[in-house]
Amino acid sequence: MATIASKLQLVQNRIFQACSTAGRAADSVKLLAVSKTFPAVTVREAFEAGQRCFGENYVQEAIDKIQALADLRSQIEWHLIGPLQSNKTRVVAEHFDWVHTVDRLKVAQRLSEQRPANLPPLQVCIQINTSGEDSKSGVAPEHAAELADAVAQLPRLTLRGVMALPAPSEDPAVQHAALRQVRALFDTLRARNPALDTLSMGMSADLEAAVEEGATMVRIGTAIFGHR
């Protein structure tokens, strides 16, 4: 059975090859290992293999892991990549380094107010709902600029960019089209706020397409940890 270390290396190789194909520097894409539903011991194994950035979907599960891995806290970057309800903002503001799923100004305001003064600003991305599916979180593309402008003004937060979760497809042409739409929106927002530097898109199945379309952060779970 392949080890997590060997699977991490395979993913890094895929990122390297995709960057080469796209004519991009290999270090222009950050790997976010999505560890949701996997135990703290598995996260520790990935850490020991060199991985430092981890994405979690469920707040309480993540807090339990952060606490179980408290000895590594200064070396791990924890990212919330799942939907965030208003009643969970305080614990998220207190424990995470990044939140990718800001899609309402109310949530951003609460995160800003509740971020402890002794911690660095919380790094945030606006989540875009590109598919228009009601079941998906995210702000509609036509409202993204207004939300981004408002979030960028809040203290204790640093707006870094956008995150999207396009509808899955095995057709590379469909993958590229959806990801290209996100990239275009990111470019529009960055024209208004040149400090934006993060385009969080791409998972195990569409990593290559995401990198070729400009992703700066890919969220990979299955290819590292296996099926849930």
C-alpha cells in the first residue's frame, strides 16, 4: 500500500508537470492537503512527510484535530474550506489561519470582530458559486466585486482572493471552461484590488486543468489520503 509520503510526492509531481505545461514556476502553486474525515494521526503523518498546509470542511472536527496536534501549531497552517455558519465564526476566528468560504458580509464582519488581537490577521477568500446550484455555497459572480470591496475594508482580515468549487466533470474541456470563468472573475477583482494573490481552485480530479488555468492553490484530498 502506498504511503502518504509517496502519494504526496506523486501529487507534487503532478503539480510540477502541470506548471511545466503551463509555463509557470513550480513554486507558484501551493498544495493544500484536504484532511477532512481523516484523524489527527494521519495529519501528523503527512506533516512528517513535509506537508504544512491542511484544509478542513467541518469546524468541530477541525478544532479537535488542531487541539490534538497542538505541539505542531506554530508549523501548521489550518484552512477552513467548508461552509461557515454565523454561529461558528468565533471559534473559527480563534483557531484558523485561513477561511476560503466567505460568501456573506455578515460572516466576514463577525470574523473580523472576533479575531483575537494577539493573532495575525485572518487570511480570507471570497467563495464564488460559479455553477448557480442552490445547494452550493458561494456568492453569485455578479455580486462578488461588491462583497470583495466590503471585506477588504474590514480590520483583522486580509482579503487574499477567491475560491471556487466548479461542478465536477470528467471532460477536460468542461473543466477548463468552468475554471477559466473563475480565473476571469479573479482577474476582474484583482484589477480593483492588486493585492489579491490567491486563486483557490482544483482538486484531485482536475488539478492539471486548474493549474493550467491559473490556480495558485489546489485543494487535494483523495489523491493524498485516499477515498473517504
